[in-house]
Amino acid sequence: MTAFAAPWPGDPPGDDGAAAPAPRETHDDAALRERIAAAVTAADAPDVVFAVSRYGRRIVHSGGTAPPPEVPRPDLRYEIGSASKTFTGLLLAQLIRRGTLTGGEPAAACLEPDRPAGPDPVTLAHLVTHTAGLPALPRDFLARALPAWHTNPYARYPAARVTAAFLGHRPRHRPGTRWRYSNFGVAVLGHALASVTGTPWEDLLTAHVLRPLGLSGTALRAEDPWTDATGHRKDGRTAVAAFDAGGFQAAGAVRATPQDLLGFLEAHLHPSGSPLAGALRAVRTPVVRRGLGHRHVHTVAWFRHPTDGGPMYFHGGATLGQQAFLGFRPDTDTALAAVCTRRVRGSHDPFVSGAYALLAEDGGVSR
């Protein structure tokens, strides 16, 4: 059973938005560097970068099993897959804070203004919180993507197909009553936002999120090997083509440098003074609680887990050849962005477990 709340309640309790203490080196930094280096090695991927910010001090460590590329690994842009949804959630929160939208708009009406809403419409809020009753992917996705399953399956499913599949879908459950993670739903959200604002998705994200946060190393498509990391299959040797999100841009198209990802996360830690301050605070607020005892908690953009000191927020993502893990933890003033150029499926992925462990640890770093 899912407990669903309105996703725009304002600032979370206890978030004073205080600025980070002035950074200074401590003896604990050496121990943190060692733990980061160990996580990079354990990831066992061609290219790996772990970027950590604690109390305003940044530590970036890179390595990998492949020969170092001509461009240093920390300067390349990496595909972050589903972690792109954290950018989409922040964009929607910002549009709501600006009064452009409320979040309660029926998505179908955003896509087709003359379409009747019906008694239980899927709203923008349902889409961003995975409570719209949509499957992970459209019903005909597999058949269309299969010829390119090992190269670029999403590229075979363009925007027009995504919106048509949504407008023709009949949910089995009333929207807002059940949680089901859905790339389909967030992709639809992106098209709905673009349609209702009259602005292409890339321009919308750039204007309201990337430019205000100064994220010049973030983009929605690959440009060339000098700026973009090359992904690999599970063997760590076979290169794969750059990811093409097709009609699923809002769900997984972002690629960024580790430094840009840290900047994005640090803005979440200390929103005061940011042009997105209200939205950054809003996306911390729990909006969905599910599972036994409602122990699984979600915000508009993040998974939220408890720790002894307070909540930590995170989101992972993967494409055919790359992986990413983003997270931040206010009580230890920690942000972590980890990326690598190999996709490993399964519950024993050392990259994901290493990144999660670094974020979850209770410290060892003093102010």
C-alpha cells in the first residue's frame, strides 16, 4: 500500500539552508581519500571517477582498468541514465515554485489541450512520483526496440511513440494509489512539460536548471570522444555506442562531468542563495511512503533512506555501457557523485555498493 501526499508542501522541517562551514584540511581527509581510492579499485571498470564533497572540501579520485584516455577521466562527461530523473524532478519543482504549473495538471490535457481530463486523470505529480499506474516501459517497447537491443534500443522509440502510448494506455489502478517505478511515466512528464510550456525539453532544462546552477559541463547528447566517456559491456573491453534516449530524454538522457554532478548535489545540500532555493528544498520533502510500515520513502526526485544522523538521498542510473550513483546527506554535509564506464547487472555490483557505503558511512571527517 502506498501513502501519497501532495508533492509541493514547501520547505522541509529543520532545513535552515545554512551555508557550509569554511573548508579546511584535516587529518581525516587522508582516510577518506583511501576509502575513495579503494572504491574506485573495487569498481573494476575501464574508467571510474568518485567525486566527494564534505564540509565544502572536494576530493576527486579516478582510475580504471583501461589505459588512461587522452582527456583526464574527471574532465569527461558520463551518462547517468535514470539519475537524470533528479534533474527532471527539480525542473518540475522549479516550474511550480515560479507559478508556471501546480503539479495537478492532467498530463493528457498538457499533451492535447482539447482532450477531456476524465474522472481520475494522471497528473504531472503522479508521473514524477511513479504513481501514475504506468508500467516501466510501454507495452510495445520490446518489439520496437529488439532489433537494436544490444546497441541503442531507446533510439527506436521516439517521442511521438511515447506520447501515443500514454494517450492510449488504460491504467489498471486509480492514479495515486500504487507506486511502480516507470521510465515511461517520467518520459511522458518531459513531453507534457515541453508541450504545456511551448519549449523544447532541452531548452526547458537548460533555462531552469542547468544555467541557474552553472552546470556548463552537462548535456543531453554525446558530442565527441574529447568530451564524452565511452561505455563498455560487462566484459570491460567491448565498447558500446553513445546512449541515445530517443523519446525518453526526461527519464535518462543527462550526461555530465563529475564536477558538474558535485555542483548539482552541493546545491541540494545548501540551497540558500541559489536561484532554485525553494525548489531545492522542496525536492527533499517525502511525498510517497510505501512497503511494510511505510519504510520505503521517496521525494519528488530522490530515494530517501534513514541513517542514525538523518536521512540520505540518492538515485542510481545506468545505460548500456555506463553507470552512475548520485547522493547527498545533509547531516554529514556530504555529496557523492560516482560514475563508471561499465554496466554490471545484479545485486552484487561493487560499484553501486561502494558508492552507497561511502555515502552511508557516519563520518570520520571533522569540520
